[in-house]
Amino acid sequence: MCHTCVMIQFPPVALSFSQLLHICSMLEPQLSEAEEFDLVKTCTDAVYHLPAGIVRDDKSSKGKTEAARKEEVEAADTILKQTNESMNKLLCEVLVKRVTPAGLENITKHLEPWMVSPTVHERDRSVETLLIVLNCYLDHLNPGEGTSFINLGHLIARVTPRCTDKLVTVRRNAIDSLQLLLRIEARYHGALPETRDQLVDAVSLLRERADKDEPNALFGVVNDMAKVLAKKLPADQLKPFVYRLLDGLIDVEAHSSSGACVVLNSFCRLRGGELTDEVSNLVKEIINQLDRISSAQTHTGTLRSLRTLTHHHLNIVVTTLLDFPLPLAKHVVETWQTIGQDKHLTNSSFDLLLDLLARSMPYNERDRQGQATTRTPTPVPKAVTCAFAEIFRVEEVESLVQEHFYRLFSALLVRIGSCSVITETNRKPQEPTCSSCAMTAMKELLIRAKQDAFLQSLTDSDVWTKWESMSNKETFAEGLTVCAKALCDYTPDEVNKVISCLTPVLSSLFESQRVSAAAFFAELINQRCLGDMTQVEVLMNSLLGRLIDQSHIVRMLCVRGLGNIASIGGDQLKRYSTTVLSAMMAGMDDKEDPEDFITLEAMSGLSKILGEIEEAQIRPILINISLKIRPCFEKMKPGVRAAAFELFGNLSRFGDGPSRAPFLEQIHTNLMSLLMHLNEEQPEVALACKKALRKVSPLLGSTSVNDMFQKHLLEDAQLLHYGEFMNDLSRLIIIDFPDKVSFYTMGCVGFFKSVWKAIRSNAAMFVGFLLGNLPRQERLVISKEHVCGALVLLLKDSTPIVRKKAGEAMSLLYDY
């Protein structure tokens, strides 16, 4: 029978059938819960689905007068009205048999789908029915002790969007329904039927205001209604209310969804503090709903509701947003940017995000036996840098970014350093790298802070490679150097504040962070801290304190920074010279420097300092430096050899004073090394030897040798004819330094065991020239057997060029 009723579309039949069901519902025995469910569903589906009016086709209307047709339509409307009334009586009859929250729910759950119908008359009928049912419920309510109206939050959330429906009757009935729900709730809390509540009674005034169709007027109504609801809704109903209200954000009516949004925002403002346990889930649910919201106004309002909730629960909201996967979805980005539009929230968010970045592990370290340490990313710092990038894109944060520039810049600088050592083996294809996130945040920071010149200097074609190299473990220190110089050039007022932020980083547990601070400080010293000697002293002391760092990279950068003290010059350099020179000497003695990074920086630093200090300051350690340099002449790394030769040449500046005699002995000792490497395969080493020979030659006391060096060892000269040069030099040495010939010869023989074939060849050739040009009467001082035996061994060398040069050398000894 019920199934048949669904198919009935002709109103008189529907009316008769609905009356029949009404009568049946009053008979005994009482319907079961399942039968009651079918009864209510069948009636609502049949009646609400009826069209708004009866429209006859042309054939049935043919021949009828206009008055007759009008009368027919009015009759049909009357029947529709009677049908609705009959169904409403049926529902009330069902309800009065069980006046409980469960009984009410058994009816309202069938009305709810029609209340959100896209068809206007269906919403109108269902909301009218709800009002009638609630009146019936209130009239027959006799709440027992200990009972509660558990449906309240759910029902209020369902009705609320209808308060801004485009149909005025729907709005009025929805407001009346909310008023009834509040009165029912009051009865459950012990209020008598005659008890009046001034706040609830005032809802009637909102009903009158709802007759206006202007959007602003309607939103004023729903805003005031939200205030009433926020005061009256019990705490235990807040959670179901808010979650159900989220469905209103995707209501079919744009005005209704916006109305729901207004109420949500009001509740977040007035009652948001009570939602602590639900904030994380609410944020996720709201962001999920954003994808389904079609109204632009509702979309914007929902984001603002999230922002309002954030005022109560900043930590939870931020933490929840940081949990979203990368790359950030559109609506997560919008949420960050909406938060950024609120100055107070942004200020607090900066503090929180910076704290998270400082306290979170930058990466997880895993040591494997026999393998390099693997560093994998941790999620929080990566998410924080992405959040910063999105907030920086908001124009409203400009003043705050400028105010906190030094903190943000320092934190991102350290983060970039951390990212340079991270390995992301499990990164998804679409997920950005840690380095790209950090670099993007830094660029957005500079843009928002209006540091256009700063940014432009980093995007210059000659510098950009170094800027980009900040994401590479091997080169990021050089990128930091560029960044430090740009900071001094374009934001001088921030330098001291950045120093205060980075100073604690030098003591970080993480090597990459200490490296970042050390590299940055090293270049700030080179830039003289813009003339602030107090800050220079702070940096000097900071770097001196890290010379015992367990990381050889940190020690190397500290040595570099101390060497940069040469850029200060004057009295300040004299003040620090003893300390710095001692540090440089210690750096050259570093035993845990497998790749000679520290040694190289120490020699480079010494070379710079030697050009600025007085002879008296270097005199006590001049020979000690020379002795420490000598082993570096034969280091495998070309840069180290070049730096050693350059440093030795720079020492010559102090060789013409009280230290002349001992330093001259060092020149003679190192002369063969200089000459052998003058013709080696690495251009930078050969050039350094040229420079050094031209600097030390005046101290040798031989005008002819000095003139020869000054003439032929020009830095920009064409390729030196090494063989001819050495042959001519050997003759001059025999004339001017006859007592040193044997010493030089044995020095050359020592190079027969060099690891470089060019050096072995050079040594064999020069021995041949020296002994071949040596007059017969002076050959007695030469250990001919030792030299010839060494040359014979070179004839067995694995390299053809060495064997050739050894043979040529022996051919010059034919008359020995």
C-alpha cells in the first residue's frame, strides 16, 4: 500500500491517501519503529514531491473559459494545501505517541533532505512541517528528570542556513523553528511552560526583520541570531552543532551557505575557546569543505572563520596546517595567506614558526659502518619554510616582515645550510625538495621586505651561481659568503641584529648550522662589519672559541674569518695580530684535516695578513712559518701547493731586516722546490712559483739571478722555455753560488722520488745542467756515485718522459 502511494501524483488521491494514513496511525496496536519509519518516509516523499501547482495541458483546457481555468487552479491549490495539512497532522499524530528526542528525530530525519532541496517549494513545505512538528512537540512535552534534548545542536545547525533562504516564508518559518528549539531546550532544563526568556523572545523581532530581501539586512539578522544561539547552546551540543553546520557551507542556495558561514564565524569568535579538543579535526574538515564550496562569498567567509578560530588556538591550528602534505593544496595555501592578513595573528605566527624551526630536528642522522653519514629530512622544518613562503606572499605582512627581518633572515639562512646536507631518497616526484622550499622562502622574504637591491645583487648573472650553490653541500659556504656581502651592502641596519641571532647557532649540535654561522661571520669580518669594531671583536671571539670544533669545516671557516681580519687594517689589526697569527699557525698544524682545507685557509689568511702588519710583529715566528710551509710544497692538492708558494713569496717582505740571514737560508732551502714546480702541470702552482721567485730573488744577493727572474718570470708572459731557462740559470748559480751547488744537487736528487712525473723530469734535467756546466776543478765536492746511481734508477722509471730526461742528464756527464 505504501509503495503504491509513492506513485500517486494526482492531489485529490494524495489527499485521500494521506487522510487514510492519518486515520490508520491513530488505530491500535501502535506501529512498530520500522513501520513508523516507512509511514513517515512514504508520506514525505509523496507529498513534498508534488508540483507547486497543477497546470493542465492544452487539450484538457480547450473550450474552457479563463474563469473556469482559474477556478480549477485555485481548487488544485486548495487540495495541495489540504494534502500538506493532512500529512502534517499525520506526523504530529505519530510524534505524540513518543514525545522524546528519539521520536522527534524519527520524523526530522525525513524532513532534512527536503530542507536542502534545490526546489524552492520543497524547502518551503519541509520547513513549514518542521515548525508544526516542533510546536506539537513543545505542546506535548513533559520532560522527565535527568533527560536532555540531545538533538538540539544537530537540529539548529540544519535549520540555520534556511534563515537566509531566498524565499521569505522559509526564512520566517526557520527563525520560528529556532525559537521553538530554544524553548524546548529551556523546558528540558526545568523551565515552566509559562516562563519567559527575554533573549529567546527577542528572536521574534528577527523574524520581522527577515521579511526584507536585501543581503545586508539578512546577514544582519543571521548575525544577531548567531549571538543568541551562541549564548543559549549548551556546551555538550556545541560539537555536534559545529560539525553539522559545516554541511550548510555547501548549501544549494548561495545566500544560505553564506548565512551558515556567518554563524560559523560568530561561534568561532564567541565559543571557539571551548573547542580545544576538536580544533585539529575542525581545521581539516573545514579545509575539505572549501573544495566543495561554490559561492565565492562563502569561500572567503569560511577562510575567515578559520582565522577566527586561530585566534583562540594558534598553536593547534598552525600545527595542524603543518601536517598537510607537500606541495600544499590550494586551500591550505589560502588558509596560510588568510592568517597572514591579520597583523596580530601573523606576529604570533612568526614567533611560533620561528620557535618550531629552532627547536625541531633539522634532519635525522644515520651512521652506517664504512659509509658516510646519511641525513634525511624531518617534516616540520620543511613545512615551516613552505608556510613562511606563503605568508610572505601576502601584502599585509610587509610591515611585520620588515620589523622581524633579521629574525626571519637568520632562521632561513640556517635552514638553507641544514638543507644542503640532506639526502631525500624517498621524496615523491611532485614534492618540492627541502632546499627549494628554503630558497623560495628566502626569496619571498626579500621581495616582501622590499629588499629589491639585495635580491637583484643575488640574481646577477655572475653571482647567481653562488646563490644557487647554497643548496649544495660542497659549495653552500660560498653562497653564504655572497649573501653576507649583500646584507652589508644593502641592509646595513640589520647586520648587528643578524649577528645577535646567529651567535648562538655557532654552538648548535648540528654541524651544518655551525657551518652556516661560521661562514657568514667570516665574510662579515671581511666586510669590516661596516666599521663597527665592537661587532668585529664579538665575531673574532666567537670564531676563536670554535677553533676546537669537532668539525674540520667549521674550523676551516673560523680560520678564514680570522684571516679576514686583514681587511680591517690599521691599529685594530695590530691589536689582533698576535692572536690571529697564532690561530693561523695552529691551523697549519691541524692533524684532523684530511683534505688540507684548514691548512689552505691558514696559508691564505697569513698571506693577507702579512701584507698589512709590521716586521716586528712577524719576526718571532718568521722562520717557524717558513718551516711549516715547506711540507705544503708537495701536497697533492694544487690549491695548497699554490697557497704555500704564494705565502713563502709574501714572507720575503720581512727578509731584508733583522731576520735577513735566517730567512736567506730558508730561501736557499726552498729554492729547488720553487724551480721544480715552476714547470708543473697545474697552471696555478706554476704561476705562484713565478710570483714567489720574483719576490725572493732580490734577497739572494745575486744581481744576475735576480735580473733573470725579473725578466723571464713575468706573470702574463708567454709559455716559459723551461729547459733553456734552467740551463742558463745553472751557469749563473755555479758562478754566484759555488758553495751551494752540491746542496742544490742533492736537493734535486730528492725530487727523483716525487709522485709527479713532471717534477722527476725537471729534477733530472736540472741535475744534468748543474753537473754538466760545473767546471772540472769544482766537481770534487759532488757525490758523483750517489747522483749517477740515482739517475740510473730513473732510467727504469715507468714514465717515458722521465726516462728520457734521465738519459739526457747522463749524456751531459760524459766526461765525469
